[in-house]
Amino acid sequence: MIKSESKLRSVLKSLSWRCIAIVDTILVVLILSCLFGECSLEQAFSIALLEFGFKFVVYYFHERIWQRIDSSHRAAKLHTLYKTISWRVVATIMTVIIAGSILEDANGLALAIALTEVVTKTLFYYIHERLWLTLPLGRIRKLFYERRHSKKHHSS
């Protein structure tokens, strides 16, 4: 039987990815809004925080769906590439919608943000995914179980 990622691992992956992505979003929005002559740290944080919440949940489900896809090839680079592309399509659509609503699509800035993130976040996501593959399946589950089990014995 092939091991699959635990739900806890998917939550932690989603959280770690969103932490990377929020920094990228803030920087991309800030730089591009300045280039468009509308520098706004407030808008950068608004977009990043809204994306964090929505995409955290969507990313989790993306992870769970990919668990159902032939996991015997999960460590293959081509598998990671397909997974990266599928996430980027979903995330780019969400970025255009979220950034567009906050910026009221000022001069196509939302589209510029989304297209820039296609480059930056595709690279970061692929690396993030490959790094998570170095952590053996079951390791997080085991760590979590050991900590819970240890606390029960200490409190008795």
C-alpha cells in the first residue's frame, strides 16, 4: 500500500506555502503599484491577507485532490511540475479576482500582478513542493502522535 499525506501534513504544507506566498504577494504588489504610480502598502497588505485566507483553504483542497492522483509517482519531477502548473492556474485566477476587486482594476494592475506571480510563485512553489518531498511521509504524523502521547503520560 502506498502511503499518502496526512491531513495534518496538508494543513502544514498549506500554511508554509501561504507564508512564502504572502511575502511574495506583498513585494510584487508594492513594486508594481509603485511602477504604475500608485504606491500603496495598504493595498499590498489587503491583497496579501485576503489571498492568505482564501488560498489557504483552496490550497489545502488542492493538496487533498492531488493525494488521489497516482501517488506512486509523487516524487517525480514531472509530477511536481504538473502539480505546480495546476496550482498556478487556480491561484492566478484567484489573484486576478482578489487584486482586481481591491484595486478596482486600476490600469490593469491586477493582471500585471497575476502575470508577475506566474513567474515568481511558479518557481517558489516548485521549490517548496520539492522540499516537502524530502520529509518522509508519516514523519509529521509520528511526531504529532509522540507529542500527544507524551503529554498524556506526563499529566497522569
